[in-house]
Amino acid sequence: AQRVTQPEKLLSVFKGAPVELKCNYSYSGSPELFWYVQYSRQRLQLLLRHISRESIKGFTADLNKGETSFHLKKPFAQEEDSAMYYCALSPAGRDDKIIFGKGTRLHILP
Amino acid sequence: GAGVSQSPSNKVTEKGKDVELRCDPISGHTALYWYRQSLGQGLEFLIYFQGNSAPDKSGLPSDRFSAERTGGSVSTLTIQRTQQEDSAVYLCASSALGQEQFFGPGTRLTVL
């Protein structure tokens, strides 16, 4: 079955500390993995995707196929990073539905 | 462009009534998706339209839910005989072929 698991509902981190949002997935093929973010009162938006191997707003995520994980990391948290983060997979790439995890709310403490 | 738009932004209805939710995708986007965002369940896929192909309805939770996409543009999600468990934010997204999905602001549905 296709599943995305985010074990933490809420993660509180002090400003300047490292951030790691965990994500594990279950899928038999080779899905495309994403992180989406929803800031307060804003639309859900794409943060990054694994195939582009890019760093957005200081965030990176490495796909580990052996552990079926796609954890999101940032070395130094900023207050504006406070938001809801969703890990997601697309079974057939970008032209397909997205299976989302239940999300992790990241709260950056001053 | 203005991005994906959805209407209404909020809808309150009584249990048993039918509701229609509208989505206007970004002009030129061939793919349109509906998702549901509810407390404790996160974001769930509902239905996906791609061009003239038959839609992927695999995420619709029951036969009370249906969706249409007219003229390859605007889409309407209809929920018949609404139940309290249908209360959620309904999100629409659109994409060009091979590109990322852009999400609308959502319609918050409350079933009393």
C-alpha cells in the first residue's frame, strides 16, 4: 500500500538550532518524493522535490531508498520557518495524484 | 495569472443537503486535482482529471461524492446528502503537463 508517515505531529525547536522533520514512505515502485509547506493563512505550496536535489530556504532532503526515508533538514532554524510541513509522494511522477503524510507542525521558539 | 481560485471560501450546510464546490484552475493547465484536508486525517487525494482522459476517482470516499470538469477548465465537486464527517477543507490544485501542482485557497465546508 502507498503510505507516507510523519511520526511527529508537532516539533518545537529553538531559533538557530538544527531542524529535522522525519518522513518515511511505503511504496513498491520508484515514486517521486516531495515536501510541501503551508504557512499561516497561506496556500499549500511545494517546498522541494527529491529529483531536483535543490536547497530551498536552507532546507534539504535526501532520499534514502534503503530506509525508505526522506527527512527534511535545516542547519539553523529561523522564526519564519514556523509552518505546517507535509511529506508526500507521487506514484507516477508529477503527472499523478499526491499521497500526503499527516503533516508536522514546526514551531520555532525565539 | 491569479492562480487557482475556489468558491465559496466557506460553506455551512445542514446534514442531508447537497453542496457544490467550484474550482477555477490556472489557464492552460491540463491537470486538475481535488484533495480533502481534515483534522487528524491530513490531506487525502479525492479525484484527478488529466486532459480528455477518464478521471482517476480512486480517492472518492463514497458514491455521495462526484466531480465534473467542463470544457477542460472549471471543475465542480458535488457532495450529496452531506454528513458531519464531510466537514473539512476541500483543496483544488492544477498543473501543466510534467510540472508542479499549484493549490487553491480551499473551501471550508462545515456540516451541522
